[in-house]
Amino acid sequence: MIMTALRQPHRLSCFLALLLFMMGSSSSLAEPFVIAASPSVAGPLKALGRAFEEANPGVTVRLVFDTGLALRQTVATIENRGPYFIGTGPIHLIAPGGDELIARLQQKYYVLPGTSVPYAAVPLVLVVPESLVDAPTSFESLEQDSHLRVAIADPGLTTLGKQTMQLLHVLGFDQHQDRLDVAADAPSVLDHLLHGKADVAIVYGPDAVQERERVRVVATSLDHMQPPLVHSMAILRSCPDRGRCQQFLSFLHSPEAQRVLTELGYRPMSSKP
């Protein structure tokens, strides 16, 4: 095929011109839409990526996961040396587990100013065994009912534990430390609850959803009680298709995206980008 084409330079040049035109007119569809993210947000991003693909036939969302430090180093390399990340092509959006990394990247002008969009909050929830009939109905009942044993994550080892202790302080629970059952992490908290070491437990919404066959959410913390963790994403300065990026960020606040996030135990952010 190549040898034949080389013998016919006029036809080859016409073919290449047509090919380049076709590639240019369809590049946004052929090239994957790449989001670099932290593993902690893999669940919601996978679900949101699938929903976005269904709503936009021809678009392929590719997710690349790494630690916050590695993401920062990758973005710095892209911005300083070129727009391509080995194995993926250009990166369009950055979605770390927390907003601190986005703030750092904004300071370096690695992400476009004003493009950071919060899309999901991670609330604390009060859960009980699914089989429990006479269950508390609010966080306030923890302080009021002196018989309730409460399973929590270790505040010295986990963000979940630290936020839980802050919530309990707001509730006036400081004098009831003897009723706390401290476990290593969220899975251990739920294990303690299900094995009778505690009557109730405090975990993140997504943790409760993963065990929805065995536990039931009876209360969700409000912002004035304990500000939730917030997940955001932003457009990289080197993004090759800012229109597509804006389309995805707008999609995050669509009814379909909010349904997906709610089903996973997150609280969708209602404000539009």
C-alpha cells in the first residue's frame, strides 16, 4: 500500500489532505477525555464518567489515578515540558481528593483561574444495624441517650476520626468519652457495629452505602454541625479542548450526575459552575 502510494504522489497528497481534514474535524471525538485523579475519588468519577459517555455518544472518558504528590509532579511536568502525559495523551481535568492540591496548582498557574468546580460533599452519617428496630433518629440523641455506645474511627490516624470528634464536640459529647468504641478505620468501625461492640456508628456516607445490605443511615450531619469534605475538579491550563472541559464541569450539576452521586452516598453540590 505504501509503495503504491509513493508511486502516485498526487493521489497520496490528496489522500493526506483529506485525512488531516477528517482528523481535525473529529479530534474531539477520537481523542479520549482524560481526568487525572486521586484514588480516593475513583468511585464517583468512574460512575460520572460512564454517565457522561452515555449522555455524549462518541466521547471516551479515561481516568488516570495517582497520589496527590504524583499528580502534582505530573501536572508540573506537563506544563513545563509539553501537554502529553505518557500513556494517556493530554490531560484535561485534575480531580484530587481534596481542594488543597488545586489551590497549590492555581498558585503556579497550572490550572486555569476560576475553573475549580466543587461537585460532591462527603457527609458524616449515623448508622445502625439494618435489623435494629428501635433506633435513634438524630445525632442529638447520642448525647441524650446515655446507654448508646458509639463506634468511631481513630481520630489520631484518620480524617474520618478527626471530623467525627469535631462533630461530637459540637454535640456536647465531650463528657461521654467512655461510651466511644474506637476502631482503626471506616471498615473496622462498621465491623465493630455489626459484631455488637457498639449500638451506633459514625462513618462517611459512601462507607455506609457500601454496606447498605447490613446497615441503615438514620441521620446525616448538616454543614453547621460539621463542614463536610468537598471534592472539586479544575481545568488544566494546557487542556486541548476547553469547551469539552466546560461541558463536563456543567454536567456535574445535571440531574443525572446528582442522581449518581446521591446513590453513592455523596451529597451533590447544587451551585452551578
